[in-house]
Amino acid sequence: MQSLAGPEPVLQWCYNSAERPSYLAGMRPFPMTQLIHENFSIVMTFAFSRRPLERMVQARFSGEWKYLNKALFDVSEMRAQRACLEFAILLRQLDDDDPMSEGMKKGDPDGYGDLIALDGSTRRLTLRDVCNKIIHAASLTWDWSKPDWPVLICEAQERQDWQRAEIHWVQVAAACGNIMA
């Protein structure tokens, strides 16, 4: 009887191995970087369309439009949250399989945002930190206070050694633009 658990994960075989098991012979390689870009695109589209959509609803619709608001804002926010999580998981997997350069990991001097520790101190986030904070967050929300500078807020779960991460999504764009698809 053949065991379902192999010596290495299927994802690794599909991603970077020249020798693939015979049962995977007909499958295409896992398109990791393509999916990273796809999820990043969903998040950016959400982040930069929110304000124009709010202005459009305010200018063109009067009264309560419960289902329009749900379609324009609630559904897209849920999809963007899922895309954030998929983006973070896939980017971490890519970094595990093919480590990023130190420059890309750290970003520019401002990093990719800020981590607020339990004692209130802050430090810059690396790209790996961004992934970890998204994956381990209790909640993901957005700060729209600066025009054209959406900030993803990751609130920590209980018993973590941090309070909140503020991820500057425009900074993440620079990193994503360096990932070949």
C-alpha cells in the first residue's frame, strides 16, 4: 500500500525540483510568484479604490444603500483580507525556498512599516516580519488617514510579544515589483 505522506512536501516538488514523482508528471509547476502578484494586485486595487468609491457613493447616491455598500466595501474588504493572507503565506514560502537578498528583506531605511511592541516601543518591519504579522494577526484593518498611503493594521493575538504592526503597503509594492513572475 502506498503512503500518502512523502519525504518532502508536494509544494516543494511543484515549485523547484527538477525530479518530480511520477504521479505529478502531468501537473504544471506551482505558479508561486504569479499568485503572489495576483494577491498583491487584489490588495492594491482594494486599497486604492476605496476612497474613490466612497466619494462616488456620497456624490451619486442619497439615503441608505445597504446592499450597494456591502457589494462595494464589505465584500471587497473580505477578499482583500484573504489576499493579504495568501500573499503573506506564499511570500514566506518563496523566501524559504529561495531566500531574498538582504536589501530586499530590509527595504529602504523606513522598512515596510512599524511594529509596536507591548511596551510601546517601535521598530521597523522587514519583509519577513510583514508576512509573519499578517499570518499571526488577530485582525486586519486599514488606516486611510493619509491620501495615497494605505496602511494595513495587524492587531496582535493574545500572548504575543507585540501589540500592532502598521504595514505601509506602498513600501511592500516596491518589494513585490522586484519579484519576477
